Amino acid sequence: MPTYTYIADDAATECPICADGFETVQTLSEPPLTTCPTCAQGIHRIVRRTAEVVTNQRWNTKKMLSDGNLKAKGFKKLVKQSDGKYRDVLAD
């Protein structure tokens, strides 16, 4: 379920919850909140970027294309030699 951020419509509000903003988990089918659950003042939803999942794509690619992994999966790795011919380096 997505997490939504809400903040008070009136920035001068005394409520510590909605003045600084708060996050709540809601289903997509639920309507957005319109009042603060603590002080009942008007609030609105803020659109924020989602957290990016950081993966080391280069490491995964290097591991996936390693000679040992390619050989274990039954692939050929052809490398061009200086004379213009290709040699299967995994066959050695």
C-alpha cells in the first residue's frame, strides 16, 4: 500500500501533527484525507517522489556475464583474435 504525505492548509496552525506534515498508509481505493485526524483542520496531500531502489546493476551484469556463469549455462563466448578469426574462450 502506498504512503501518502499530508500537510495543513493553514501553515500557522498550532497542531504539531499537521503543521509539520505527517505520513499515512492508505489503499489506492481510499479517498484522500481532508481533515487532520488530531485537530480536524483542513489538510492536503503532497506529491513526493518515491524512494528509488538502488541496485548495483553493474555488479549484477558483470556476475551474469562472467566466464564461469556463461560456461555453466551452456553459452559460447566468442572473442575476435588479431587475425580476424573468432575463438570460443569458454571451450578451453
